[in-house]
Amino acid sequence: MNHDTPRGRRRARPSPVALAAGTVVVACFALAVFGPVLAPHAEGTIVSRNIFAPMSAAFPLGTDYLGRDMLSRVLYGARFTIGVALPATLLASGTGTLLGMLAAVRGRTLDAVLSRAMDTLISLPTLIFSLVVVAALGSSITVLVLTAAVIYTPGSYRIARSVAVDLSATDFVKAARARGEGGLAIMLGEILPNMVMPVLTDFGLRFVFIVLLLSSLSFLGLGIQPPYSDWGGMVRENIEGLSAGAPAVIVPAVAIAILTVSVNLLIDNLPGRGSRHRGA
Amino acid sequence: MAHDAGVSGSHWHVEVTDLLVTAQGPAGTPTPIVRDLSFGIARGEVLALIGESGSGKTTAGLSLLGYARPGCRIAGGCVRVGTTDVLALRRSQLADFRGANVSYIAQSAAAAFNPAQRLLSQVIEPALIHRLMPRREAEEKARELFRALALPDPVRIGERYPHQVSGGQLQRVMAAMALITDPELVVLDEPSTALDVTTQVEVLRAFKRVVRDLRTTALYISHDLAVVAQIADRIVVMHDGAAQETGTTGTILDDAQHPYTRSLLAAAAPRGVPETTDPPMPPLLEVTNLTAGYGHRRALIPVLHGVSFTIAPGRVLGVIGESGCGKSTLARVVAGLLPQASGQVLLDGQSLPARVEERTRDHLRAVQIVFQSADTALNPARRIGPILARPLRFYHGMRGITARRRVAELLDMVRLPRAVADRFPDELSGGQKQRINLARALAAEPRLLLCDEVTSALDTVVGAAVLDLLAELRRELGLAMMFISHDLSTVRAICDDIMILYAGQRVELGSRAALRQLPRHPYTDLLLSSVPQLRPGWLDEVGSVHLREASGEPSLDDGVRPCAFFRRCALRIEGVCDRATPPLRHLSKGGMILCHRDEAELSRVEACETVDLASDAPTIHGCE
Ligand SMILES: Nc1ncnc2c1ncn2[C@@H]1O[C@H](COP(=O)(O)OP(=O)(O)OP(=O)(O)O)[C@@H](O)[C@H]1O
Ligand code: SF4
Ligand SMILES: [Mg+2]
């Protein structure tokens, strides 16, 4: 006699918010690839004598502090903003998650060593660290990606480690250990599937931080080098237009906001199971 | 009390008519979870609502407070408490009504208290919020309630914080909080389910006395008929959201009409597998002088002290003891999850390495552990199919279609539909999860199953079904088991031998039959006499239980380990039991105990003062 009462099955469908945010994110990524093709002007050419021009038919997003077409610059800039921030975030989040999980599963010594190393990294002032690295190695996309990744790995590590520590104390991990499973199998088979949601949430946050870091580096002249510029750099270089309400400063800022907000909205509204098992 | 069941009229103090509560179903359509429920409670009466989980007891109980859980809606019917039509109250009126007129005591008191505030201020809060009395008066009243609820040191216990009292005491403090406003109705939802038997008796006794003295009208929700038999005047049996049968406690117990009630009774009645007397075989598992604990080697906090036992192939050893006595720790050591400090674990006469990493795959396969809480033992991110397929691949190298076929067989084996393989754990009920847990262990084709409280989180009927399954599997597969539980009747239903742990010491070990006979270790005796019986009035008959914190007495010198039960023992010998290690005594009934009292002394005293509850037909022994 079995009086168990099963609960109904729930299949998750993506929410409208997730769909909308996803569309925007995909559009931004498409810009990063096809932006240069779509742009009416080359990104460095001065096309108007009017600086900080308002929106017009000729220049739909106005012109910047040198009289360059803002639409073209924003289309080109997507390449740098996304092209640097995305790999850097992937790298930071991936490394942090992997190391965090290793620290949680592999025992005290590794945990102590890694945690100490991460604490040291986190205590370095971000900008000074980047300054030294970029000054020593020169500014290139690779250097920027690696610098940003190194700076934001400890944060990901801490989150991942604390989630993994909680998960390793659960009975299903104990059951796997009692079965005789090795550390790798436990990490990949038992722990990682339950970390997806916290790691993704953290990813969204790091992505925002890295976009902002890039713009501060550009401001110091350490980021993307002129005449090229990422969105953050555009805000900085056109900052004088702010008092005039020039689109040149507002448009890239809005572009950053749209990108980062939609990445986070997408992650927070992802369909699927992970969301209900955070930190299990 | 002469309330006739079924006669409805205005003489009920609390009345529920045609209650309908619906929940949002899978397709968005409301499905009833409580339907056509009607009952009345007379003033000063205790009505029990009994049924397994999912039967709608709690939902029905909450509707008396005008409350429906998120996703549920009270869709019809009438609830009257005193002169108040509860369902007609507006939101603001409800807030006044709850707490002041109706109060609720939940299963887990710990969750209801703020850990950072003293007990007294939390207990009097409802009275202050509803402005029923000044603080001074409320505090005085709280102390009176503490006294009535038999709490130790009623004057000062309110100054403590929640973590400074035991679970049973906290449950009683919560009752004080519920009673401080002199409510017209108290709803008690499984208030003693989470407690140990010895604690439960005290709590039940306190509840019963208070309810009787204050003439409180109460609704007592439980899945345990034996508990309800002690405290309720009348019983409503619920199944599938509807009342199946209503009657006085006596009629329900003696003359149940409805088949579902009978199945509940059958699940609660003591049962047992036939006594087996196999020829002695070399043991499958042998544990000798095991000491284990937590912490580092230097600062080890010992939990188990010199535990020894054997399990022969195909036999089941029950391990009983109260919470924290080290039962799970024992299972962990045998499974290799916790290395022992000293002592040996032998499988087939071969010593097993202490750590799981050093054991061979064959060792690991032979011993499988089923964890206490089915909820956390299954990976929430994986479907049942892969969860079961994992050990198949790990131990037997099965994959693909072979593995899938075996998964289906395993599901058959634990009596679950094969389609369950596509579900996630949180799409299963507690009982179903526990079956999956079991199936995962069986996938290894073990020779010894370590079952840690596999039924304690389940209701009587679901739990009984899982027990039946275990008994069947044992017969079919010739499995040996170590069956851990704090519930004696569960252990008695399935075990050949029983070991009783107290504060990490093995105080008694013997066959199930031997345990039924006197003499017993004093702790065993206390444990046996604390199990509620399906007999109204049992609670009033049992002698007062010595309820004190279990504590390992400090070791005096090296090797000297005085009796841990000393402070609670009625038979203690001052200056002996607390000074010297109790000797191991082999009893003539079979089995052994750890006690300074010899067999003759124990027999004499126990026969005189205890009700022999271990036998299937309880009798009261007279004093010679
Ligand atoms: N990981 C741990 N670290 C330190 N102490 C622990 C740990 N696990 C358990 N303990 C302690 O060891 C003692 C025995 O715990 P154990 O879990 O074996 O009890 P139990 O008999 O299974 O209780 P229950 O019936 O509540 O499950 C308890 O005092 C507990 O607080
Ligand atoms: S040794 Fe003493 S205190 Fe312990 S159980 Fe026996 S009589 Fe009681
Ligand atoms: Mg336990």
C-alpha cells in the first residue's frame, strides 16, 4: 500500500522578462560582431565641424567632442566593451569557480593556500595594480582581458567556495563519498550542477564590474587606445558635453546600462531548475 | 463528556461546516485539498485531527485561524469560533483575532522563537501586542504557565535564551506562549512529533494537564494514533482532504468502521517479523571496541565509547537511542565516512580500513548507507534516472540501455512507477524520495545496508509501507542491515537483535525476544515504558519519567568510565555507579547489559514498578 502523494510535474518556460532581456543581450553581441559593417562612417574619421551636435537626420546619435559620428562610434565600440568584458568575465568566473570548488573539496591545505592567495590579490588596489601591469606590458586587448580577470577572480572564488563548502556538507555528497567516488567525480557530478545559479548570478555582477573597470582604465589612458574606444571610454572622452546635454555622453552611458542590466535580468530570470536550488 | 458525534447544533464552541480549501493545480485549475469537512468542538474539549501527510490536516487546522498557505485558498464553507465567523473577518480583524482568540502551536518550536531574545519576553509578546494585560501581569501569568507545564525552575527559566533549553522544554515554552492570551481555541500541529519518546511523554503529560486544568478547547493534529489516544476526547480521521470517520477516542480505537482508519490502526499496532533462529554463522560485520568522535586527533570529542557488536549475514540489528547518542556517528564510522579513534570494523573477518578512500571497491559495494533525511540525500539538480544510474556505472560498469533497464528494475523493486526516472527529487513526496534513496543503495547490490532513521521523517502509514518494503527486500535479497531509529516500535517491527545506545555507550544488546523480558537495563526499561500505547489512559499510568539531560559523566581516571545514565537512573547506587565502570553482565534471558546492578536486583525492582509494555499484550506486573 503506497499512499505517497506525488506533486505535479512542473516544466519551466522562459518568462517574458527573460525573453526580452535575452533578445537585447543577443542584439548587443551581434553589434559586437557586425557593428563595423553596419556603421555609416569609419570610427576615427571626423565628419562634422559641429562638436557635441544633437541628434539629427545626418547624425542620428549626434557627434562627439571631435565631431565624429556617434552612431558609428557606438557600433564600433561594442567590439571592445563586449570583446574585453565577456572573455575577462568568463575567465574570472571560470577560474574562481574551479578553484573555489577545489578548495572546498580537496581538503584543508589547498584551501588554506588558495584562500590566502586570493586574499592577497583582493587586497591590492585595483587601479594601481592595473596601472602597473599595463605600464609594464603595454595596453593590448589580451593584457586588458587578463588584468581584469585576475582582479575579479578572487570575488568569484569566494562565492564559489562558500557555496561549494555548503554543498559538500550535504547528504548527497556524503552518499557519493560513501560510494567511493573520487574528488573529481563529486565535483562535476554532484556539486557543480547545484552551483550553476549562484555562479551565473555572480557572473552578471562581475560583468558589470569589468565594464566599469574598463572605462576607468580608458579614462587614465590605459584602456583601449585612441582613436578606438569602448563605451566607457566614450563617456569619459565626451564628459564635457554633459552640461550641454550632448547625446555623445549620454548614448554610450545608456548603451552600458542596457547591456549590463539586460545581462543581469536575463540571468535572474533564466528558466530552469537552478533558481530553486541556490546554495541547496 | 457526552458529545454525540455527528450531532451538529449550536452547542459546539467551535464549528466547521463544509469547509473547502483549494490549491492551484498543475494546469492552473483549483484542486480541492480539503473538501466537505465538517466537525464541531465543544467547549473544553480536545478534538484530534488524524491522518498522514498530504491528507489536509494542517490545511484544515490553519483554516481555523482564517489562514490559507500561499497558493491555497479557502474557497467555501463556514468556520465559527465562539461567536466569530472567522472567514468573514477582514484582514485587520484577523490579525486581532489570531493570537488573542485562537493560537497555534507548531511542530518545531525552534523555528518559532527568535534565538536572540529571552524566552519570557517572547512568551508575553502576544498578550502585549493585543493589549490584554500589563507587562507585569503577563510575566506573572507566564511563570504560572511555566509551572503548570512542569518546566524546571519556572521563575527563572524565562530569562534563558531559546538555545539554552532542550527541545522538549522549548515545545512547552511555546505552549505557554500560545496560552498566555487565554485563547478560545488552541490548534496544536504535531507538537510532539519531533521529540524523543522519553521527552514526548513529559511534553504530552504537561499539555494534557494544562488543557484539562484550564478547560482549553483544542484541536490536536497528529499522525500518531497512540499519541492522540492519550490526549483527545474525540477523533476525526482524515484522508485525501475529507473526513473518513468521526467518533470518540474509544470508539475509533476499539470499533473503527472505515477501512482507512483500520489501516492506520494496523500501522500503529506493534507488529513483528517472525522470530528467526538461524544456526550461528560467522558474522558479516563485526565491530569491536569502537571509539569515535569529532574534532582533531588531539582534541577529540568522543561520541562513541567502546561499542562492540556483530551482524550475521541476512540478520537485522536495530540500534536505538535518543537524539545525539551517536547512532548516526556509528553508521558513519562503519561506512568509512568518519575514521574511528580506536577499535576495529571487520567485514567477513577482514579489517576494513578506517577511511573510505582506502577501501576497495568491493568493500564499498558491500556496505551501503541510506541517509536519515531523504530530502537532502538526493542531489536536487539531477533527475532520478541518472541518480540511480550512477552507482550502476560506478560499481558494475553498466551504461546505456543496460543501465536504463536496471534502473527500471530498481524502481519496480521499490514499488515506484518507472516514469519516476524522469523526475527531479523535489517532484517526489517524502516517502517516494526515501524509496529512491533505498533504490540507490540497492543498485550497488550490497550485503549490508546501513539504514539511518529511514522512516522517522515519514508518517505512520507511509513509514509502515517503507518498513514492509525493507522486510520484503531483506527476505528476497538476503540483506543484512543495521537499522537505526529512535523509535522502538519501528525497530521491533523489523529487527532480529537490538542494541541500545545511551550517550555513546552500548548499554544493552540482545535479541528482540530477550528485550521483551525482564530484567532490562534501567535505560531500556525507561525507553520501553515511554512509547505511547494505543490505549487511552496509558499516559496517566506510566510512572514519572526522570527527564534530565543525557550527559556522559566525565571519565575519572584513564579507563574508568562511570555509568552515563547515572543521573536519570532510578536504581543508581551513589558512590558506585558514578565512580566505577559498570561491568558487562550476560543475562540468563540472553543478551548483555552494562550495569552495576546484578540480574536479581534488576528483576526485582523492574517487575515491581514497570508496566511491561514490550510484550504485545501489555500487562501490569504487580509487586510481590
Ligand atoms: N560533524 C560533527 N561535528 C561535531 N560534532 C558532531 C558532528 N556530528 C554530530 N556531532 C555530535 O555528535 C553527537 C552524536 O551525533 P549523532 O548524529 O551520531 O547522533 P544521533 O544519535 O544520530 O542523533 P539523531 O537521533 O538526532 O539523529 C551529538 O552530540 C552531535 O552533536
Ligand atoms: S550502572 Fe547504576 S546508574 Fe547505571 S544503569 Fe546501572 S544502576 Fe543505573
Ligand atoms: Mg542521526
